[in-house]
Amino acid sequence: MNFKIYMMGFLSVTLLSSCDPTETPEPTPNTNRVVNTNIKTNTTWYSDTVYQLGGRIAVEDGATLTIQPGTIIKGEAGTGANATALLIARGGKLNAVGTPSLPIIFTSVADEITPSDILSGNFASPNLDPTVNGLWGGVIILGNAPISASNTSGDVSSVQIEGIPTSDQNGLYGGDNSHDNSGVLKYISIRHGGANIGSGNEINGLTLGGVGFGTTVENIEVVANQDDGIECFGGTVNLTNVVSWNVGDDGFDTDQSWSGTLDNFVIINPAGHIFELDGPEGTYANGHTIKNGDVYVGIGQDLINVDANSIVDLMDIYFTDITGLNQINRVTAVGVTFNNIVLNVDSVSAYVNGTVPSGITAGQTPKANTSPLSWTWAKIAGLF
């Protein structure tokens, strides 16, 4: 028989005996469990329980947090040093594997969504509009993969992630292991986050800092985050099947020579840039690829914003719902390429800052394969 001992409301330790190995008692259902301390040993969160983040909760080096399909995690309200978040530190792992019928939901305590809603296929919030943001922090994954960063003394291999006080060593990211593995994230929706931690400084929906390509990040939705939808700070991780909807800043943001690929995505109505793609900050320089996406621009600012030293290949991306304020800038940046970038306008020249590259044309042909995204709140709402 397998016995599970539950400690401190959220830790689980499995003891093995010589009894019938087919018997595995499940935890007693508990509708709400507050998590107030860091996770230091292997832990499982179960779908019959709503886990309430009572602060910034770190999965520390050497520990793995496993989250069952259909589990709901809710962050308490808080700003500044009291902003709630789930942080996976370097050496820690998050194995959060939902399914199209049982996604994992990160949201605010103000959200009345319940496990029974998930089981019934009702994935939208029953009471919060998909524009309400800043109610809690977000999800932060940190790893040991290379980053391009520097300070007054020159290049540095690791730095503190934005949004986490320097007094918290769990906020460090970066290293020399491109293969680094921070776990598996699949079929996850992150909502109503982006709590303000300082003047003009908010937490992203999903932050990936120095995350290696041994990590799996697939089928991710970010809804109504006050800051960026997803931001990659260096690292080598790849992202597949992504939705960013109604975020308060950039739809997708890259920094410090992220060298992965974003493949198959939909970005809807960000308030900032659609893509904010910064160049290296140190001597280490590497590039990334963004491909196969549909963008519904709406109120957004620049379509594509790069630095003069950015290194990125953009291909097979369709922009629609474009307004006169939207532009693609710095098209002469030597490290940036445009291939089959299609704008749903009569003439692209008004939307390009400079001579129009041959890879940017007018048209009406979407590029994303939206069928894998049918589980998302955005798709259920009929936005694409």
C-alpha cells in the first residue's frame, strides 16, 4: 500500500510498504488550501483543491512542484514586496501538465472559478471580465541557460529577475547550461495578473529568465496581465502554441539574447507593442525566431519594435485590425529579417518606418494554426 502523508497543508511525502501496490489513497478533498511558505521538497498539488498563494512562493533548488490537470491556483492581492507569484528558482522544476479538457488555471482570489467549472468545461471566469488586470503577480520560471547581461564591470552570467527583491536569492537567473530543464508547462492559462511592484514596474504573465531548451513550454494562454504577456530574458527555451490577450503592455517581449523559437501563436489587443524585441546587453549575442502567428492589433502601439542590435528572424506572421498609429520600426537593423510578414491593409508603406523590405507585403491570409488553441478562453470567446 502507498501511504501519503500531508504536511503543512501542501507538502506530500510518499512512503512505500510491502502491501498491495495497486492501492493508492488520494488526499481528502479540501476546497481551499493557503500556501504561505516556499516549497523545498517534491510536492504535488491536486485538482480537487484550490491553492491560494499567500505571498511570493518559490520552488527552491532541488525541489519539483507537480500540478495535476484541472488544478486552479489563485494569487492573493498584494503590491510591491507583497505581490504574490509562483517562482521556480534555478535548479527547481515545475511539472504543470494540463490537457485541453482540463487546463491548469492561474488567476486571482477575486476570480470565482471553481474545480467544478473546469470539470464542466467552463474555462472562462464567471465574474471577472477579460480586461481586469493587476490583481496578483504571475508565474516566473528561472534557469541556468546563457543570458547576455552586463554591469559597470563588464559581462555577468547571472542577474536578478525584475519583480523580485535582490534580497531574495531565488530571483537569480542565468548560467552556462543551454540544455537546462526547469520542467514542463502545458495547457496553462494565466489571468488577471501583473501586480505593480514599483513605479512603472509590474510582473509579466509568464516570465522566462535564463530558461534552457530542456524545458517544455506549450499551449500557454495569458489573459489581462497588467504588464507583458510573456517575456523571455535570455535562455534557449522554445515556446509553441501561445495566446496573449488583452495585456497592458507588450504582447511578447524578448531581452538579453533569448535564442529560442516562438512557433504558432495568436496575440490579441495588447496596449503596448505587439513585439518588443531587444538586442544583447553584453558581448554574448544570439538570436531567436518568431514564426506562424496571427496578430489582432486593436489599440496596440508598434507592430514590431526592435533595437539597432536586435537579432531575430520574423516569418509567416499576419497582422490585422491595424490602426494608423501602428508601425514596424528599424527595418534596417542588420540582425533582423522579415519573411512573409503580411499586413491586412491596402498599402504597407504607411506602416513601415523606412523603406519597405521585400518580406513585408499587404494581404489577407492568416498564418497561425488555431486548432491547438481551441481550449483557450480567447478562442471560447470567439476572438479568432
